[in-house]
Amino acid sequence: MKVLVTGAAGFIGMHTVLRLIERGDEVTGIDNLNDYYSVQLKHDRLTKIRDTDADNLFHFIEMDIADRAAMETLFAESGFDQVINLAAQAGVRYSLDNPLAYIDSNVTGFAHILEGCRHNKIKHLVYASSSSVYGANRSMPFSVHDNVDHPLSLYAASKKSNELMAHTYSHLYDLPTTGLRFFTVYGPWGRPDMSPIKFAQAISAGKPIDVYNYGKHKRDFTYIDDIVSGIICTLDHPAAGNDSWDGENPDPSTSLAPWRVYNIGNQQPVELLDYISAIETSLGRKAEMNLLPLQPGDVVDTFADVESLTRDVGYRPSVPVKEGIEQFIRWYREYYGDTC
């Protein structure tokens, strides 16, 4: 298969590309290499891919999905079979300060992806959504059958918009699309603006860490290998219409069109203080904590119901948080030179 992976220099993108070329897929990766966080880390991820790519299956192009002309040319000339869209402006908190960046990448850029798929007979589009879409919903565990009309950040709203836009294209153009609502992904090569690296760096340096909601909120922390397994399994099972879908009692996760939305998480939420404790244990150091209130835009807890993904594509997360943190810290020490 010829697969386009957007956001290929990103955390999830890099690991997804590695898994695809490992099984022999021909992969074109694009990324705009923006400076939202360390560009060097992005280049190092690409180096990791190239060092692993013994059969020269990977081709990288520096490109922004918000560039309409470039995207049209890429799709027209490349003959992709499938697309995995992981490119996005990430981060809940950054969306409070720079909301237009999310419109450019997550809305306009995603429209260009849909148009490329529409006009070039793409067999399946798998795209990143987010657990943030659940917003003010407090019914646990979060189910894809729940209403998600009350986002708490523009980031979350942009991801909900992706699901709606995808449904329109599935309905109008018979384009199979599947959205994956990621739940707190962590692991080696992770983003430095996310909690694992921020905590590890501060604890290693003997500096205090900011712990919001006094550490009492829970997250469905999901190890990167489990996320990638879910992405690949989903890619291999193109969305199909649900013949039993009822417009008088509509299921928000399916449609008469070839469209699906799934949760992809560990299905085992962990309290933030326990997560920090696992990092402390792996580092062999105790953390000094600044306990602070919940930040604007954050949801209190996340907990994924992954029953639909398990039933439809065989997804089964297998990495417990303790093991995942140990592997993350091993990489952290190698990459950042921290021997503690």
C-alpha cells in the first residue's frame, strides 16, 4: 500500500511511520516542522525513521497541510491508497493564547486533506480526533455513543469539527473515514510540552513541578505502542455504513455513510499523583510539587470506553502505566543525557 502520513515528524506520526515501513508499506510523510516545540526533536525523529528504513520505503516532504496548492499537487501526483492524518496544531492550553493557529491547521488544513481524498480515490482516511471533544461531559467512561456538543477549548472544538467535516465527505462522496479520539498518549519521543517530559526534567533537576487540580484528576494514559497498534488495525478496516442506523434515534458514532468514530485509550484511568509516583520510581527521585487549581480548558477526568474499537478491529491495549513509564524514562535518559 502507498500511505500518506501527515505530521510524520510528530510523536505519534513517527511511531506510525515506523510500524508501516516495518510491515512493508510505502510511506510518504509530510510535516511543516513548525517551532511550536523543539524543531531539533522533530529532525531527530526523522533521522530515527531513516536509520530504520533499510528498504527505502519512506519519503519525507516538508509541507504544511494548510497550503492548498501544495496539497492538491501532492495528492494528484502521488497515487496514495490510504491516508493517516496526524498533522494538527496540538495542545489545549496553547489554544487559549493562539486560537487562529488551530483554525489554520486543524480546520483549513483538514479540509485540504478531505479534498485530496475526495478527488483522488483514497480507499480510507484515518484521522486524529481527541478525548478533549468530551468537554463538559461527566458521564464515565466516555463513550462514542455520548453527545459531545460542549467542548471546553478551541482545540477540542476543532477536533469535533473534523468529525463533522469527515461525515459530510463520507455522506456526499462515499469516502470511508475513521476518526480516533486519542486519550493522553505518552512514551518515547514524546512532545516536550506534555507532562511526562516536563515532570522528568524538573524532578531530575530538583525543581518543583506544577500539579493542577491538586493532582486529583484522572487520565486514561495510553502508551504509544498501543495507540499505533490501534491506528494500523483501524487503517486495515475501512469504515462502512451502518445499515441499522436510525435517523430518529441517531447513534453519534456511526452513520449510514462509511464513517466511524472510535475512542482509543488504555481503558484504565490513573490519578495524576499515581502517575507522578511512577515517574519518581523510575527516576529514583522524589518530586517537589506545587499543587494548583484546575486550569481553564482542562477536563477533570478522562476514561475511554474502547468496546467498539475492540469489537470492530480487534484493538486491545496491553501496556500498563508502570511498564510504559519505565520505557519512557529509559528513552528520556538516552536522549537527554540524564543519568540521575
